[in-house]
Amino acid sequence: MKKVLAVGCIISIFIIACSKREAANTNEIQAVQPHYDTTAIDSFSAGATTVDIVRQIRMSSQKYQDSLKEAIKLEQEEKRITAELEKENKKKLEEEKKLKAKENTAISTPKTD
């Protein structure tokens, strides 16, 4: 009985020791790494630029300015189209009201032949 118990303990130790272990989660490791706001390694070295300054430089670039102008043009075009659609819808509603009014007056007035 003691031998069976000892063999069982040894087998369980081997199973635990040889079992697959889960790999460390790489997302947690990346989350621990600090985020710096400079592009250079040494923030006091010549040429080190903060992220805010880099962002301002990108915003002042010609490509960015062109994309802003294009976005404004698209927005104005959408407004113009919606205004035209609203005008057309108003005209249709007015025509329908006129037709209904004519029908109502035609129905309400008796015909004398």
C-alpha cells in the first residue's frame, strides 16, 4: 500500500513537471513599456523633437493643407446637394397641396348641367 502511494506521488510529480506551460502574454509585456513623446533617444540632444512639434510640422505641410481644402469642398458640395433636394421636395409638396385643394374644390362644388 505504501509503495502504491509512493509511486502515485512520483507519477503526479512527473505529470506536473512535464506539463505544458502557458506562454507569457506579449500584450502585457508591450503595455509595460513606457511611451516617450520624443523622436530622439536623448530628449536633450540636438534635433530632438517632441511629438507636438512634429504634429504641427505635419499639419502645416502642403499635403495636409490640400486634404483640408478637399474636405471643405466636399462638405460644401454635400450642403448644396441637400439644399437642392429640400427645394425639390418643397416644390413637390406644394404641387400636391395644390392638386388636393383643386380636387377638394371640384368635389365640393356641385356640377350644374
